[in-house]
Amino acid sequence: MDMAMAGAGSAALAADASTLAANPAGMVSLSGTQLLVAALPIKLDATLSGTGAIPGSINNRGGAVPAGAIFATHSDGRWAAGLGTYSYFGLGFDYGKQWSGARALRSAEILSLNIAPALAYRLTDKLSLGAALQVQYAAVEAKLASANDAAFYGPPVNMSDGHLKLAGDSWAPGGVLGASYVHSHDTRFGLAWTAPVSHDMTLDLQTRNVHPVAEVLLQQAGDVALDISLPQQWRLSGVHHLSTDTLLTGSLAWQQWSAFGDAELAIGRQHAPMFEGGLRDTWGVAVGLRHRLRPQWTVAGGVGYDSNPAKNGRAPIYFPVSEQVRLALGADYQYSPALIIRAALSVVCQDNVRIGQDSYPLQLPGMPVVTGDIKGSRIYVGVVAMDYRW
């Protein structure tokens, strides 16, 4: 897996069956049948320091999110086929019920899962082509407090805040196309395109302890739906053997976050943008190194950078992102001729995120203006994988 090198060389590496997701053309470079089973816990460490109407600081209270992946491939050197179940997009946070900005948003989460059969063919001794057809499942959930002030709705008075939950899911098609080119015995290049995936979800709106007047108004508003497109991506990678035991890797990437920024929340016949002013496309670069210490042990490391998708230097509370630097380390242990044990840790270090939000797709009375900063947030992604070959 390329996680130990921060994604560097992912479209050209073809080190194991996970190449199915990065660049399916790499499957023909594998030998025989391979099965990769991985566990990937993910943890977000972030603190929001609010200003104005949202004073004080609050930490993300969400724990580690379990994730995993399974890849199986078979290659005869000319043709290759595979099947993968994995995710490349998703994260969430939870600031808790007592946060002063809970009327804006208490917690949010988006998850995805891909089921992808794939084929690859070696067109010439140097050029291979591959494709994976994804069926993607995506789910979103958001929770927030609902103001029950009598000043907004009238009696009864002195009601504490109620709670709203929006949740929905959908299935949609996607895919990955790739090409792999062997320049020489020591050098290989790869180019991969990940298609955009458009989801149109009907969201279930659940209420608890909401003011009777607000309850009626929410019921009269109509169905709630979310229209969102996960971004397409291009990735160009190269790998070069500096020596028999040392491999240098690199990647350049582009992601169309502007399409994700066109997401809309529909309530009845009313449509509201999720991102005022939208998002901008991003670019990224990564370099990595892999070295065999001894016949059984291989170590790897890498560093990557991704530009900031937020426009005007501000991000909404439910999408707190900025430019990112990824650091990664990992090791492989050849337990037997048929089994490799892989472990890696990737840390995404995010620059200061300026939060600035005074309007919401779901606009309710009492929702505050949220301003503040998230400084020095970290995303920790671990992986432990079993790589079987026969």
C-alpha cells in the first residue's frame, strides 16, 4: 500500500493488490493471485477557538473511526482481474451537545464505500491499461440544536433547546481508468483518473423536544434532499530504483473540489448552496522513499502537500479544511513466502482554518454567526494489513 509514502507513486507503484484502487493498470505487474486485507482506524484531533457569538474553545469529541479495505487480484502477466472494497473519501467530527455553537452544528459526518470489479490488459511490453467500475455507497449525517425560544415561536416558554438530525444515503456509479508505462527496468510511470461521483440523497429529518410551532413549520417545509458530487481526480506518478534495495517515488495530483462546492440542500422547492461562493480546485505533490533493510524487512516514508480548497480564506463549520501536509512512515515484514505483514501511520497536518459562517442551507431562528479558528488540526490514519500471495 502507498500510505507509508503519503500517496507518493501510487499510480505507478503496483506493490500489491491495492493498486486496483490507485491505478488498475498496475494489476498486470502483479504475479499470480493476491489478497490484501487492511484495517484503517482514523482519528481527527481538532480544537475550534470561537470568537464573537461563539466564545471559548471546544475539542472534537469523536473517537477513532474504524475503516477497512479488501482487495483481491489475479494476473497471468497479460490479463488481470480484481475486486476491491474500500473507501477514499470520508470524515466526521463531534463538538458535543454543550458547545455554544450547537445551534449552528453539533456534529457532521460523511462516509463512502466502493465496491469495484476491475480489469487490466498488457497492451505491449511497456504499456498496460486498466479500468475499475465502482458502485459507491455514501452516507451523511448532521446533528444540531434547535432554538425553542418563546421570542421566536410564542408559548410555551422556558423550553430548553430541541435537537434535529439529518441523515441519508445513496448509491451511485463511479470508476477509475489508468495506464502504466515501463520506461526501463528501473523506471515506471502511471497515470490514473478517478471519475466524479454524483449523489442525490433524500434526507430523513428527525426531531426531538422541538417547539410545537417549529415542528409544524418543519413538516410543512417539504422533503429535504442533498445533491453532492465527490470530486474527480487526475494523478501522475513515477517510481525509480536508485539501487536494488532503494525505490524513489513521486506523484502530482489535481482534484476538482469546485464541483463538490456546487452541492445544494433542497427543502421542498427551495434550494440553498452548501458553500457560499463555492470551492476551488486543488493540486498536490508527494515524494517518498522505500528501502529494503534486510531480506525480511522493508521500511518506507513520504511527505505530501495539498492546496487549500476554501475560497476567500474562510470555510463553513461543516467543512473545516485548509492546505495540508501529509507525513507517513511504514514497514513491511516478510513473514513467509506467502504472507507479508504491512503497517503504516499517516499524519495529515492541516494549516489554520478560518471559520466564518453567517448563513446556513437549513436556516432556523436562533442560528448564530460562527467565527473562529481551528489551529494545528491533525488527522491520524493507521493501517495494519495482511498481504497473501499464492
